Amino acid sequence: MIKGKLEKMPTNFTFKLVANDKLIYVTDAKGNDVIKTKSSKDAGVFEIPVYISKINEKWTLVR
């Protein structure tokens, strides 16, 4: 099980077609990645881009 707490959910998502229109890149309204860690002195901020695609008629999170 992954533990953690959702601090803030972006209210406005932006969707951009990429990879010859096969993937959708999801960002917040400002163009920032929607998954990121809190800032720390040692590591700074770690951001994870989110891409989704329809595979076998199901929406799937892809990398």
C-alpha cells in the first residue's frame, strides 16, 4: 500500500496530445506536472509527468 496524503488537487487540468496523438499529457492550468513532492532542503522538488492513453478501450496511465 502506498501511504501519503493528497495535499492539493489541481482544479483545472490541461490536456495536450503528444506522440503522434497517441498520448495525452496532463498538466495543471499553469502547465506544471500534476504530481510533485513537497520541497525539501536535501532533495528539492520531484515532479512526475502524467501521460494517459486509451489501450484496449480503457483509459490507462502510461509512461
